[in-house]
Amino acid sequence: QVHVVESGGGLVQPGGSLRLSCAASGSIFSIKLMGWYRQAPGKQRELVAVIISDGITDYADSVKGRFTISRDNAKNTVYLQMNSLKLEDTAVYYCNADIWSGGSAGNYWGQGTQVTVSS
């Protein structure tokens, strides 16, 4: 069984920084893609950033230049460094991963971590 768990959310002032972490655990053979999504109240869940196993990354236009995604393959962990945070970054942030486990591929979501940007 595979678990994906986020951590690192919280309350921060505009212009501040936060670092989110997401760790996958369980019977994992390999992880192809890990990413971060977010969902603000009343809005659809949207992609924030993704990173694939060879290190290639992609970002939503709204976070380019402010957020950085990285991963530690040895720890099955992905990070999201968020700088210059804005009010509109307030949302629940979810980790997502494509994981090979037990001979099959699956897509897994974490439970989400709240990020609130407020003065």
C-alpha cells in the first residue's frame, strides 16, 4: 500500500515564504512524476508545478519565478519552495504522484495542507 503525505503549510504574510514537503511511502518500485496542485475556496483544483524523474519541471504561469519544485528520489520526497507569496496563493495544496507499486502504476493524492497568505 502506498501513502502520500504533505507537510509544511501554515499562515504567512504577503511577501513571505513557505516550504511544502510531500513524502511517498510504502511498497514503491519507482515514481515517475510528482506534482503540486492547489484548490482555493470556490475554485477548481489547479496545477501548480510538476517534476518528472529526470528532473524536468513545469510551472503554472501564476507561480513562475516565485515557486520552485524539487525532489529527492532517494527519499521519495518532493518539495515546493514558495517565495514572494501573494494573497491569491491562499489554498489547500495537494501532492500528487504517479507511482509504480506491486507491478502496476497508480495515481495517488495526499490529504492536502492549508496555505494561508494574509496580513
